[in-house]
Amino acid sequence: MPNWSEVLKEIQQYAKDNPGGDNPLDAIRRKYLTQTANHTGRNTIAYYSGWLQTPGSQNTAVSDKDKSAFMTTIHGMDRSLGLDLILHTPGGDLAATEGIVDYLRAMFGKNIRAIIPQLSMSAGTMIALSCKEIVMGKQSNLGPIDPQMGGVACQAVIQEFKKAKKDIANNPASAPLWQVIIGKYHPTFIGSCKNAIKWSETLAKDWLLDNMLENDPDKLQAIMKEFGDHKTSRSHARHISLQKCKDLGLAIIEMEDDGDLQDLVLSTHHSYMHTFGSTTAVKIVENQNGVAFIESEKR
């Protein structure tokens, strides 16, 4: 399996051997993505964000612009072959996530697998949970799906607000202290948090029961507690491992069970990491035929 350094050497060698030719980053990245699709016999789309290379960028998150990217990359595919979706994303907008999943399901029905080379967090985890199966390796992680507002966990806000009400009822003298904290919330913030929590939970439950847990609905409660309950996860940044996902009852395929697939997926992953590290690209949605939607920004 080519590791990070070996993929870099391959990119550098391609540049030497093909002066004036195709961009070596594009060439090697697309080579491995095409080989992955050829190995599985399925359509393959890489949905990649460079948030690890450009922390703080607003353009690395899931957004409504991404649906146009999927429309571009799905056009002309034989949709009867299903879709493997290689995910590497920090998550993002909930409405955009719902729109993307609805569109992918309209195109491929339930025949969608998520492949997680490293990280698919938050809304990225929700996309994975909407699929029929998730391919993970020992290095792969999903994350909690509890919604955030302004970087604050909505469930934590509700818990804090309930605690404030209880404390003030029991000890009115604590009101000035809580006023300093609660007074920072705008008038509709609590209601917005409650709506976001309900929306996120409903989407995740509906997607799971309609596909991955279609024949195993009894597993839903444990899965939602792990992924959707802030009191369980304690941090939105928590990394949930392959083994934990298996123990919860998710339909997990271990990447290590198919050594060739593992090699191809991780080589593809390293290729994308080199692209983000060496260019201004911050998000790439790309299919096995070399059709790509690339978003860039100045650094």
C-alpha cells in the first residue's frame, strides 16, 4: 500500500516524467479514484474537504453549493451500479445535508455505501448513517450528530437553561449569576436549539430505519444515544471508532477484510491530502471519470 510519502514521490515522479502534461496532483488522485471504482464495480464519488489543512475556513463545510457538485459528478452515470461515497468532511449545514441525502437517494435509491478513509464528522456522519453500509478501517472515525449553533452544542444549551431554572427556583439569590450567562442568548436562541435537536434526531432516525436498520429497528435506540446524545458523547469533536460502530449495530464493512480496497482507498485519501496541502483547493467533489467540482480560496 503506498503510504503518504510514497504517494508524494509518485506525484513528484509523474511531474518529472510528464513536463507540460496533466497536473500531477490531479493525475494521481484520479488514477486511484478510478482504480477504486474498477475494483468495486460501483460508481464512486469522493466528497472531500480540506478543513484539516485550512482550519477556520467557512468553505470547507457541507453547504448548499455541494448539491451542484453532486449534480455535476452524477450526470451520465449508470445509476443501476449504485454509489460508493468516499467521505472526508467536518460536517456543516443541516438543511444542506438533508438536501444532499434526499438528492442522492433520488438518484441511487438505497444502494449507497459510505467509505470513511479517516474522518466524517457531524453532518458527515449523518450522511454515512443514511447509507446502507459504512466501510471503515481501524483508522476511521465518525462523530456525534448533536447540532451546534455558533460552535455551541444545542443540547448543552438546553441542559444549562433547565439547570438555571431549577437553581433559581431553589435559590432565588442565584438569579443574578444566571442572568449573566443566560442573558447572552438572543430571544429565540433556546427555541432554535430545540428545533435543531428535533430536526437532527428525526432525520437520523428516519434515514436509519429506512435503510441500514430496515431489518434491525431494535438497534436504533443505542445508536441514537451514542451519536445523538450530548450527555453521552460529552464533546462534538469526539471520535467514534470502527469497533464502537460495530458494537452499536451499524452495518459496518471492515476495510481490512479487502486488502486491495484498503490500499486503493487509502492511496486515494493520501492523494487528496496532498492536493489540499499543495494547492488553494478547500473542497473537492469528484467521480471516477475525472469529473470534478473544486472550490478554492486564497490563503
